[in-house]
Amino acid sequence: MILTKRYEYMPFEKIKLHPDIGNHRILNNEKALHYEKDILQNGLLEPLMLWEKNPNEHYLIGGFHRMTAIHAIRKKHPGYFDRVDVRIVAGDLDEMKALNLKLNADRVETKITDYFQVVTDLKKANWTVEKIAEFLDKTVTWIEEIIRYVPSMPGEIRLLLEEGRISWNRAREVCRVVQCAAPGDEKKTLERELNKLNGPSEERPARKRCLTFRAAKSRLKSALQATRNGTYSISTEDLLSLVLLLEGKHFTETDIEKVRQKFPMLLDGLAAKS
């Protein structure tokens, strides 16, 4: 059971990184620089979240961009932020992985494939489906489908899902068809379904959607909490590019770069094309 044990003002050097708990996002250098400037000016407004595995043994669960920013500050300004505000929680490793995923999902658009291992681990740890669904803010049916289809999901289908080339509904249907195939026909059935996916009848977006309205709203809220007096100067073309990205249909690389320049926090984790 996850419990908040206490809030503390902890020596920064005591905070460790756990090899099995990381950031679900690619580190965004612009966002880290934004935090660096803001923390220097206003202090650490949101505590880092730490897992107390054992007494005097603490691992970062939430706040990876802020952690990076503080490292940069301390390198440039020795003696700054020797201690930082932290929220210390307790629980087992599976619970910490779930909490880490939940914190990231609340801030960014998390892929469904990011949930697969966490849901599987929590199920193995004897969490009920209802408890997993409640903790991750998902429906019981959604969790049940992951438990049913993911263990036997073909690698080809999982890759398509991770790349955003097929929807979860389509991936789930392919898994169901393969599971229902006659013994010995599973491979042939999978090949037939993959041919359908690669054929002209498969409705796939011309581009992978990189920003949803929900993600944009969440990221803007986080930016507002970090910098209350933040302002943006944009043109009508910039605004149109943002609308096209939110629509997710007819945007171009130029639209992505315009939004990245004007609203860097909205595309946090999306690598720029070289």
C-alpha cells in the first residue's frame, strides 16, 4: 500500500536513481532549462517525490526534469540547493513503478504500451483488477483487456501499437482472432491479419499524432503552476499550427516546429527531426 510518510527538507546528494524506475519521457532540454531558470528565481515550488526503500535510502519517483535542473544549478552555483523539499512515500517496488507511471500520465500523453508491464506486475503482486483500475484512473474493462491480451500479444502487433500505427481496439481485435485460431493455425492467422493491416483497406493516419487536447491542457496547467507570470507572443500562423496539431490530421513539420518554438512544454518528449 502506497503511503505518504512525511515531507522533508533533504540533502540533495542523498537522492538516488533506481535502475528500474525512470522517466517515461525523453528528457526535454528546453524544459529542463526552463525549470533551471524558474527554480533559481522562485525556488523549488513543487517537492520532488521520493521512495523510501529503507531508512536513509531514497530514490526519485517524480520530478526528473526538476532534478536535472537542480543538478545544473548546483554545477554553476556551488552551494545552491544543498537541501530540497521532498515528499517521501513508502510501498513496494511494483507500487513505486505504478506511481511513477501515474505521475507521468497525469502530465503527458502516455502510451498504452507504457501500462502493460505495470499492470502485469501489479496483477502478479495480487492487486485486484478493481484496485489497479482505481489507482491508474482507468476502467476495469480496460485493465481486464490488458491482462487478457498482452501476455500473448505478437511482437509485430506490439511494435505497430508502440509506433502509433494501429489503435488499441485494432490491436486487441488481432490478438483475439489469433487466440481463437485453430491449434497450429496461429502463425498463419497472424500473417493474414498483418497483411490486412498493411493493405489499402487499413485506415491509418498520414502522420502520427503528436499532441492531444488532453495532453496540451495538462502540460499548460503544469507550466502555469511552475511560472504564474509566464506570457507568450504568437502570430495567427502560430495559432493555426497549434490548432492543426490538436486536430491531428493535416499538420506538417513546419507546424510542429512553430509550436515547439512558441510552446516548448507542449511537445515535451517529442524529439526534433535532424
